[in-house]
Amino acid sequence: MSPWIASWVAGLGAAAALMTMVWLLSLVRRDASVIDIFWGPGFALAAWTYFLLGDGAPPRKILVVTLVTIWGLRLAAHILWRGLGKGEDYRYREMRERQGPRFAWVSLFTIFLLQAVLLWAISAPLLQAQTAHQPAGLVWLDFLGALLFVVGFLFEALGDLQLVRFRADPANRGQVLQSGLWRYTRHPNYFGDALVWWGLWAIALATPGSFWTIFSPVLMTVLLMKVSGAALLEKKLVRTRPEYRDYVARTNTFFPWFPRSTKKKA
């Protein structure tokens, strides 16, 4: 078995082991939401697995593992803080009610191990960047990728912070945040998350034969836009907050841009 394949198999094993332990924790707590806290750290675990087993160029290995660790820990801290005292997320609660006694085993495969496989697949650029020997030093694509990562990270972190502060004010209960980054996109945190992964892919692209890992940022972007991110959240917001429809009419869903005018022409 080649070192490259051994590293990727080890990454899958690490992701599966982590999510199995998180599943056991969810059984004790009767709260499947704990998996959300470990999504970011799961990528950090994959990055460190590839860092320890990969024999790629040291500067690129250090760059990748540092960026992913910072991103993963910040995301975990934010989700942990956001969920304190709120109980199980409605998505998992509804699934628990539908599945009844079977939920424990069903959740292992359809929530925890499924996310382990997704995490492992999306981590492909991290593997490629840390196992390639050339170029030995950092090149312009590494710096471009780091720049995209930083911009995305700031969008995600600042967007989350603005939303936390908005929700902390009792006067905003039931209202829609429409200022700051949220003035230019309805999901600055999800846009930032996607940009982070395009940045990591650009770093991987600095190494030969890495273009194939483009499926990683594409998959992450699709998930954030159409599956578990923006689309899922907006279905709930449209139902629960009438003001959100006007916000939708003025503001881009994902990619930041200036608000549109909703005034009708005479």
C-alpha cells in the first residue's frame, strides 16, 4: 500500500472512530446535536492525521494543519456556545420522533457515520497538500489559497458574531438581522465557510496532480447552499418570520452583493 493510500485510509479510520465516539456521547445525552460541535474538529483531526503520516513539503503541511485547526476549533466553540441550554436541534428531534426506538441505530449510520464519510471525502485537498513532495516551498497558489481562507474565515466568524450579538438583545426577538455582513448576503457565515474550502483547495492545487480534489469545495458549497445550510434554514425562517420575505427580495442568498431596491415603479 502506498503512503498516500495509507494516509487516506487512516483519515477515514480517524473520522469513523471520532464519529462513533460522538454517537456514544449522543446516546448518553439523548442529543444527536452534539455531532454539529465535532464537524469542524473532525477536519482538524483529518488534517493532523495527514500531517503525521504524510511526507509532503513541511511548509505546506504546517500551513494547512494550522489553518484547518484554527477554523475547526472556532467553529466548534461557536456551535457549542450557540447551543447551550437549547436542547436537541429540531432536525434530529423530528427524526427521533419518526424513528422511535430504532433511532439510536438509525442515527449511527444516517447521521454519524454518514458525516464521517462526508468529512473524509471533503478532506481530500488536505491529504493532497500534505503528501505531495513538490514544490518544496510555498508558491503563489499557496498564498492565494491562504488569502481566500482568511477572507472566508473572517466572513464566517464575523457573520456568526454579528448574529450572536443580534440574538442576545431581547429587543430583536422575532426580528431579522439585516445589517453588517447580513446586509449583503443572507448567509455570510455559509459563504465564508465555502470560501475557506476554496482556499484550501487552492493550496492543494499548488501541488502536481491535485486538480481532481476540486470536488471537495464544490461538494461543500453545494451542501451549504442547497442541502444542510442555507436552503434548510430558509424553509424555517420563511414560515416563522414574515419579515424574512422582504429581506429575501432585497438580499442575495449566498454571494455578497449590494441590496436590491424593492420599490415599485410608478
